[in-house]
Amino acid sequence: MAQIKSTGTVDVELTLAELELIRRALRLVNDFGDMSDWDAAPALLADLEVTG
């Protein structure tokens, strides 16, 4: 698994279908993901909801 070495802002173009897949995956983190991701996933999902 990749490890994040630093953070920043990244612009990525996605289709609506790709964005929806990412949103669905983030909603599943608390059921199937690592506990260390439980706080980050909802925050990222909230950011995607605002921008998408």
C-alpha cells in the first residue's frame, strides 16, 4: 500500500461515473477499510460533495 509522504492540492479531471465510484468507495471505508482511514475518508468525501 502507498504511504502519503506529504500533502497538497491536486487537480484531477474525472468523469461523473469515476467521481461516483470514488464516493462509493469512501462511504465503505468504515466497514472495510483500515481504522487509520476512518477520519480521513469522511473529510475527503465532504470535500468531493462540495466540489462535485
